[in-house]
Amino acid sequence: MLTAAFAGFYLGFSLILAIGAQNAFVLRQGLRRDHVFAVVLTCSLSDAVLIALGVSGFTVISDAMPWAAPALRYGGAAFLLWYGARSFRAAWRGGESLRAAEAGAGSLTATLLTCLALTWLNPHVYLDTVLLIGSISTQYDPNALWFGLGAVTSSFT
């Protein structure tokens, strides 16, 4: 039981340490001190749901909602194209950089919508949480729940 929980924690933690789109956004919000708690809570709760989906069996959900996989695939691709084009445009114009003391916090709604988009429309998050964590949890079959709880705990940590 504890072995599975620690394995889940360490796997989850190793995946969270990699700086992707979501983590870069969280770091930016932290440096700006802009809705930090709401952003971190949103990310952790999202991770918990995705990990639970992976551990409980994504194939069951996929069978029950056949539209989910294509919707996530095409929605994620569209989001990444939009976000990439926006980033390319900002880089082309120049003068864009992250400044911790930058003034002007965004609205909570806009911040959380961006956070949710970076989380739920990012195909990489499904590879990490649903597929990787979900498939590895099967190695701890009688204690897969504990493995998942360990991974969720790492997200909240």
C-alpha cells in the first residue's frame, strides 16, 4: 500500500517538475503574484481528475463517450496552433519578456480560463496523467488506488 503510494508520488512529482505550458503559466502567475492560489488549486484539481481518469481506466470512459477522444485531439490541436501562432507573433514583434514586477493583474476569470485551456487542451497532459500514470498504475493492481492517490498528492505538493 505505501509502496504504491510512494511510487505514484514520485512518478507524479517527476512529471510535474518538467516545465511545460501549464507550469510556465503557474510560474509566471507566481512571479507576478497574480491569482496564485486560484491558479495552483485549479491545476491541482485538474490533475487530480485526470489522474483519477487514468487510474480508473480511460478505456471505460472512451467506450462510454466515443466523442471524447476526437474532441480532445482536435480541440488540443486547435489550441496549440492558436497558442503557437500567438507566441510566434509576440516573438516576431520582440520586446516581450517576463518581468516579475510587471503591473496590471488580469481578471480572475481570464486567468482561470487561460489556466484551464493550458491544462485541458494540452495533449501532453493526457499522455502524462491519463496514459502514463494510468498504465503504470496497473502494475500496482490491488493498490492502484493508492498509486493514484500518491500521484494526486504530488500535484498538490
